Amino acid sequence: MKKSIVRVLALVLMLTLVITSSAAALKLQKNDKSDNVRRLQQALTQLGYYSGTVDGSFGSGTKAAVTAFQQANSLTVDGIAGSATIALLEKQTGIDIDGNSSSSSSTATGLFKGDYSKLQYTSSGSRVRVLQQALKDLGFTISKVDGVFGQSTFEAVMAFQKATGLTVDGKAGKNTLVKLESYFDSNGNVTQPMITPKPTADLDNIAYGIPTRTLREGMGGQDVLYTQDRLAALGYLTGISDGQYGAATKAAVLAFQKKNGLSADGVLGTNTRKRLFSEGAIGAKETSQPDGVGERKLTLGMKGDDVKSVQTKLIALGYLTGKADGVYGTATESAIRRFQTRNGLTSDGICGEDTVKALYSSTAIDAGSSVTPSPKPVDESAPTRILRPGMSGDDVKSVQSRLDKFGYYSGALDGIYGAATVAAVQAFQARNGLTADGKVGANTVKILYSSNAVAADPSAATPTPTPTQSFGIVPTRTLREGSSGDDVKSVQSRLKALGYYTGTVDGNYGTGTMAAVASFQLRNNLSADGVAGKRTYKKLYSSDALAAISTPTSTPTTGVTRPTRLLYSGCTGDDVKSVQQRLKDLGYLTDKVDGKYGANTVAAMRAFQLRNGLTGSGNGDTATYTILYSVNAITAEGKQVDSTTPTVYTNLKVGATGDAVLRLQQALSNLRYTVTINGTYDETTRAAVLAFQKRNGLAPDGIAGVNTQTKLYTGDCVTGDTALPDENKNGGTGNNGASFGNGPAKSQIKLQMWYTEIKPTLKSGQTVLVYEPSSGSSFRLRFYSLGRHADSEPLTAQDTAIMKAAWGGKFSWDEKPVYVLLPSGSWVLASMHCMPHLSGSIKDNDFDGHLCVHFPRTMEETAKLDPKNGVRHQKDIRKAWKALTGEDITW
């Protein structure tokens, strides 16, 4: 009896070992084909790692998905689905991949695991992927299994509903999901015959998602709402999307149609709808250059579709008659010459990069237009609100116009309160005995709009055409790209005499004239913006104007040469070599130093600018050269070239500029204080100095005096990620070192309304600092588009990594309250997730798509327009505000 028991136990042990070894031995890798691979793919699809076809074949896409899953879950990263990888996948999805686990299959409850919450247009995530793959397996057309509920998913759901006798609304609710699930077993295998998709139902009365009906003024519905959101994202519509097709929406559709070459009637018909919701839709500020055009220079005798496209554009602008035949003949060459002449380009009859850019720009001058159009007068009504950096509007344009008249401002009258406007306001305030804070308040308005305002130069207040010795007539208006006339000829002649301009003196202010003006400004210590205004004229027509030099001057502090002109794509010369060598030394450029400012140099320059807190234009300008050739330049690895500190300190405060300010800003940044390194002591710098003083036991006055600078450069400083005594326990940036700036004090956090207080001060492309209090981490986001919330993207891969760590090391839809440092300098409360979805514009930030940052809105409006995600984030904001202040938000 005892022996029998032993034999039974031994048999059981052997069977257990066999089963265990069988399960452990399962390994799926590239080139494998089996049902196990199919179930593996289904699991990876459910979790959002795989977007290919679930076909049971382990290819490169499956390997990449396995690798991504392993990386995200701290497994051995080899792209092979071994026992540990399979076990974790089974645990997370309930899919029995190896076919041996009865417990796994018992936990599976179908494709959607018992979660039948509604999926609809704009939904995204792993459940959408499962929905898309299931529809695709049943024979319905899905353009891409990507986890995003877009147009093709919408149409496939409707086709499925029609084919199975369900209510056709394009929404995957419980009835639809349960019906769909009935065609599959728990492991995702089809158990019923494939459905033959029926034609899409008649949807004329369905107002949902992307429009399927013609929309026109007076109509309303969800499809109007999504149309408005799309128009807003492309820059055609401002204000609140309300689902009503009113005059503003019609005007936006008209503008879109004109920009995109459609019949402009303000009605959203089939062609307009297809274009609007396509990836090729042209935004309000984009050029409409067709694909393929510009890839080669077009010259006499060439043929092709790109020639035909250019001819079509020339015909539209009135330079060419007849038919676009795709042959670059003498008539086309002559038309190009005429276009080049009227648009300030070298008239060579060759359609190169500059000509293509001008031809397809929104400012292209047509054959019948007056070359000197009268500018629209600016309404110079005095502002009724305090204007600060980051704001925009007609009142900002009014201020710019007044500053321009008094000789303080020479930039574009664009109504955007940017750095040039701030500098002009500060200069005006200083000269007129006001506090030079860069803000336009009541005192500044009072003087600026009075007859007592002091001009930058007393003669600038009432300029007159004054002939100088032999320098020509001084213009009386601001000239910029697109201007033309005898005053442009005067500027060109003077620039040519000084060696800056080599083109034809034709009176057309084109790109060549703009570059020459910028080079003159750079050489003569003026703001190098390529716009000719009063300060530029004063220097240009004076006897002490510095002429162009053929060899760049040496910068003793670095031992390298420094350019004296604006550099951009297409420039060549020794100064380009100088820039390339400097970028190479700092680790940004890996290409050869050849003196040609091409795409690689542009990319390297842009990377340097972004790393060093500059605007990432990719062009070489005054601000960029100041840092590029200084000891404060930050390398590609994030290190400072030289930490040399000053030995003599001077008081620095708002309005100060120069190397001392640059050095101060760099030192603050190194200690993780939030500051923009631009050489100007602005409000952000003042706030950083205040924070430094508070944390280091100094008198907090926002002025960098002797004591502050001595502590900053020579003392044992407290860093910006150290919490102040009045901050709550999560109020400062954490000590993890993964931070771009410190968090705010509790008292600094403001509650501001999105539509009335925040959105009007922002614009797409701006970068902000975000502080996540639960982890104590901060990272940077760039605004992608502004609608009912702010679509945003992490600025760099490092920002993505910091943000992801704050959400537990994974991308997540979970909402978290955050504090956002706006360009105006205010910290405001918001709520966001960190899940990448839909499209994005930054290609190297390890974030495929964009995320959403929600700012405070009324619950009534949110419940009407964003009943799901919007309401969730608004509740998060209210909960956080209650915790911070003890107050309830009642609106």
C-alpha cells in the first residue's frame, strides 16, 4: 500500500513537471507561425502595442510590439515572447496564449472583458484597437488599426450595425459590442462565418462625429461641433465651438476652401469635408505648396507634374496664359521672370527654392496687383486693459503702432505682445520716466497716447524726408518683405554702397533685401529682424554706419569667428563654416563643415537654440550668436562650456541686458530655477531671482545685487527644487534630478478661466513649464492647438521620460492635477493625462501624438460640449482646488 502511494505521488509529480516544462518551454519568436502567435498578437493589440494584422505570423511588427511591451514592463528586452513575457501578457489581458492555462481562459469574458462602455468618434485606447481588429477580421474596411476612433472606424461600425440589424448611429455601444463579440471566442478567433458588409446606411439624419451630410449656415449638431473643432485646430476659427453653424463658422469654412483650392461657398459639402478631415488639409498659416514641387530646380526644357503645378499657379496669378501642359518652355520661363521681378527675387527664369516658396506663399504678388498696396490703417484707440507679454489683440497692435511712430518699435504690427514689443515698451517707459516693467498699464497708456510722449529720438516724432549728403532719401515708413517703391530703392542703394546688398536695385523688398537689412542690423548692433524702421534708418543713413566686412570678426573669449549677418537655409560662406564648426564643437552637428547652410545645419542650429532657451527657428541671428559664441553655451550633452564667474558685480534688474544677464540666467538655470536664457532681465528672470533669494536667506527684492550674485556664483546655494517653508509637502519640485524648474509656492497658484483669462493670452507653438505635485517633477510642454482645451506635446524625449515617470512609468489616460507656468509668469491650476493620441508635430520626443491639458471651465458648458473627458478633468480641478484652499468652485 505504501509503495502504491509512492508510485502515485511520483506519477503526479512527473505529470506536473511535464506540464510545467511544457508551459515554460513555450517561446515565440520571429518567423514562427501558429495559433499561439495569433493569440499573442491579439493580446498585444488589446494593450495597444500591436497595430498590424492578427494573422498568426511572427514578423517584424510583432517583434517590435513584444519589445515595446517588455520595455514598458521591465522585462528582459529581446523581442522574444518567452515564459515571463507570455505570463504577464496573459495576466494583463486574460487571453490564454500558450493554450494550457485553464485559469487564464476562465477569467476571459470575451473580446471586451465585460466592459461595454460606449466607444465613439474621438475615443482611443486598447478597446478601440480590439474593436477595429474585430471589424477588420469580419471583413469590414478599417484603414488602420491604431486605437483611434476616426472616420474609417465610424463608417465600419455603421456598416456592421446595418448588416446585423442594429440601430445605425456609428457609436459602438453595449448592443453593438455584445453583437460583435458573439462572432469570436474568448481568444479572439472567429467562430461564425464572415459577414458580407452591406452598403452604408442612409445617414442624412445622423448628426454625429465627422459629418456625413452637407452642412450650411443655420444648421446645428454634433457634426457641426466636430467641424468647428477641426477648423479651430487648423487656425481658421477662434472662440468657443458651440455646435451651431453661424456666420463665424461659415467665414472659417470660406477661408479654408480658399486656402485649399476648393470652390468657396461657405458650405461644407463632400469635397470640403474630405479635405478638411484629411491629413493633407492646409492650415491657415501654412503654405499650399503641393507635394513634389520644389524637390528640384525647374529650368527651360524640363517636363513633369511639378512643372504643370507651377504653370497652374502662374496662370492663377495672371503671369501665364493658355493651358498647363507640364513642359517648361519659353513662355513659362518668361512668366517666372516676371513673377520674380515683381516679388523681389533674382530674375533668372529658374524656378528654384526661393521662387517656389514665394510662388505658393499667401503674400505672393499677382500680375495685376499694385506693387505698393496701401496698408490698412491701425485703430490707435487706447487700451482699456493692462497688457502683458503673451497677450494679443487689436489693442496690442495699437500700442505697437504708437511705439513705431515714436521710434521705439520696428517690428510687424501683428497684435502679438512678444519679445520685441516688450523691449520697445521698456525703452519707452525708461525714456519717459516710467517704471520699465514691460507692461502697458494706466500710467504708460496715459503718456503713450498723449502729445507729451518723448520719442526715442526727438526728430523721430515728426519725421520728414530729409536728403543726406550722398546717401539718398530717408524713408518715412516702416519697410518689410513685400513692400515696394522708391523708398525701397533708396534702402537697397544704401545697402549696396555699404556692401550688404548684391541684388538689383528694383524697389521690391524681397528676401534678398530682407537678408541685407538683417545683416546690416546685426553688424551695427541693432535688432536683426530684417525690418527697416526708424532706428535702422538713423544708422543706415548716418556717416558712422558700419560697412559689411568680408571676413567675420574674431571673438576673443572663444577663439572662433562670429558671423555678422543673418544666416538661413541656402546661405554659403566662411561665416557658415564658422557656425558649423562651433555647432560641431558643441556636439550638435555631425555633418561635415562645408560652408553650406543646409537642412542638417538648420536642424543642428534648431537643437542648439532649444537646448539654450532660444526660439528654435534654425536661423542664425543676433541672440543666437550671443550665446553660441559665449562661455555660457550649453552643449548637446547639457553641459556648460565654461563656468567662469565674474569678479566684479553690478546691480541687475528688470530692463537690464547683456552678457552679465546671460551669465546670471545660466547660473540660475543650472540650479534648476525657471528662467529663459535670452540676455534680457525680464519678469521671468525677476521671479527666478526672487525664488533664489527666498531659498537662500537673502532679502527678496527681485534685484540681482552684489549679495545675490556673490551667493549665486561663489556660495553653497540652495537649488530651485528645494521646497520653501510655506509650501505644502508636495509643493516643491522633487529631488529626483529629473526636472526643468521648481514648482510654485502654494500661495502662487491661481484659478483662472480658460476662455476669458488663459486662452486669449496663448498661441500655438508656445512652450510652458508643468509641475506635477504628487511626484514633485516638472517638465515642458509645447502647445499644439488650442480649442476647448490645450492639445500639447512634450518638448523633448527627456520631458516625455519625466512626465511618464510621474504617471508611474507608463502612458495613461488617468487625470492628474498639475500647475502650469504660463508665458505671462502666472502659475495656474489645470488637469491633464499623458496618453499620446492622434497627431503631433514634434518628431523626436518619443511621444507619438499629443495629449490634452484642461484648464478651468464652467461645469454647465463642459457638460454640454465635453460630457465625458471634459467633465472628468473639471472634477479633478475642483477636487485639487478644494485641497489647496478649502474653497469650492461653484461655477
